[in-house]
Amino acid sequence: MGFGIGNSSSAMTDFLRQSGGYAVIDGGLATELERHGADLNDPLWSAKCLISSPHLIKTVHLDYLEAGADIIITASYQATIQGFESKGMSRDEGEALLKRSVEIACEARDTYYERCAEHHLSEGIKNDKILKKRPILVAASVGSYGAYLADGSEYDGNYGDAVTLSTLKEFHRRRVQVLAEAGPDLIAFETIPNKLEAQAFAELLEEDGINIPAWFAFNSKDGVNVVSGDSVIECASIAESCEKAIAVGINCTPPRFIRGLILSIQKVTTKPILIYPNSGETYDPDRKQWVQSTGVSDEDFVSYVSKWREYGASLIGGCCRTTPNTIKAIYKTLKSPADSPSQL
């Protein structure tokens, strides 16, 4: 299913209506790839698997679809042409890997639909796997400039005075074009740490005539501002004023901060609000690992979901360290017949 190039603001509303009012976003990719045996100790992080083990990426996408995800996000968060070139690849090879990230997700969706057709289950569940034909979107992930730097700066947004609006636009331009041309349903700008990068994304969408819509997801560590210290209200306002932005919200942020962030974003946007927090664990950029025992359990994470829905979020999933089990619990919370959400 594609959004096409019509009225992008209504495209997400239409999709949500078809999804019963609420949609489930998938969960963490890197930790799931590691669980399946991938070694991600590399500046390319999960994007390394585009080179070494694309079959594992498809497996994880399928795991999330069978857990009830309505939207799967490609393995391109840390995939940049510049990053691939630093590994000795040509520009053409880097662009091919970006396209491949979208192709793998689309192939996973096709395989999932084939599995659904094989079973014809009225309740859509077999062996605790959700096999239910439904609209599924592929979102092409674009991580921040800080993600490319692989120094943890997407968690503080402090790029220094030398990085200007022009710098960021030039860094992202070709990558966004290549991903958009590869056939996803939308672009997911993720873990946006500051106002400047949000502005760069908004301008690229308009200037380059990108013919699919996008969502903007910011990250926060205090529940008031994005990680750079810029106001989340000001950041959300940039997305609100961008015609091609079809949803705005928060990702990779501890669950305890989400309520306040939803309420802040609601003040300035009429677009659907999306939230896919991390598990609450803390990332240590020096050791390049998540600090164990700082997060919340799946049960605690999911206990927030009904509240987030009440506060106004309509697209809900997980980010780092969340799993298919987390997503399945979100699916059951949002799509339970006993607690069915009202239609939009």
C-alpha cells in the first residue's frame, strides 16, 4: 500500500481509519539482530547487516509483523552514503545498500501477506503469531547526523558551530532522495536531536520534490525539551508547518517522559502523534552499550500504552531494547476487541 502523492496530511488519517483508529509501530532492530546472531560492533551498527546478513533483517521484520506491527521501519537508520564510503565502498554501492534496506522490508511484507493467505484464520492468530491481512506501511528510516558520527551525539544534539543548516542539508540530501525513490510508503526522520536538523529535513522535503510523506520523531531526556535543549514545542512546530509531514512525535526516549511530551506536542500540531519510546535504559556513548537494569519491563512499558492513547497518541511502538514481545503486548492493548478504540 502506498500513500501516493496526494494530500499527505489525510494519508495518515486514512491509514489510521483502516487500522481501527490506532496503528502499531515495530520495535528495536539492533538488539533483535544481535539476538539472531549478528555482530554489530561497528560504526555502521544495524546497517552493517545490509552488507553481511540481509536475511536477518528480513527475519526481524517478519517477527514484528507477526507480533502485530502495522508499520515496519527499514534498517537504514545508520546507513549513510558517507558511512559506506568510509568503509571503502563506492557511492553507487552505498546507494544500492540504501535501496536494499527498503527492498528487504517490502519483501518481508510480501512474505507476511503470503503467510496470511496460507492460513485463512478468522481470528488471525496461529501459534501466538498474528497472521492477519491488513494495511502495512514500510517507513524508510533516516537517522540524524549524530547517528552517522557514531559518537553518541544523537543523544545530545550538540554538533558544534561548524555544522550549519546547509551542512545538514548537503549531508542528508542524496540519502533521502535514494530512499524515497526505492519505494517505501513514507520517510521516518528519527531521533532528531535539535531544531536545526528538523528544519533541514523540512526544507529537503520541499526543495527536492520528495514525492512521499514523512514523519518527524524527536528524542528527549527531560520530558520538556529535545536532547539538545531546544524546546520540543518549537521542534514540533517545524513539523506542523511542513506540508509533507504526516505525523510528529517522539522516539528513543524513556517511557516516563512520554505523557508530558504528548501534551506539549498537542499544543502546536493537528497531525497524528506517534510515540515509540525506548525501554527506558540509558545509553553509554563511551562504552557504546546500553546500561543494564536501568529500563522497565515489558509489562511496565505496556502499562503506559492505554494512557498514551488517552493523551492523544495514535501511532505507538517501541525503539531501542524493545522486542517483538513488547510489540505484541502493544498490539493486544490497542486492538483488543474488549477495548476497541473508536473509529476516527
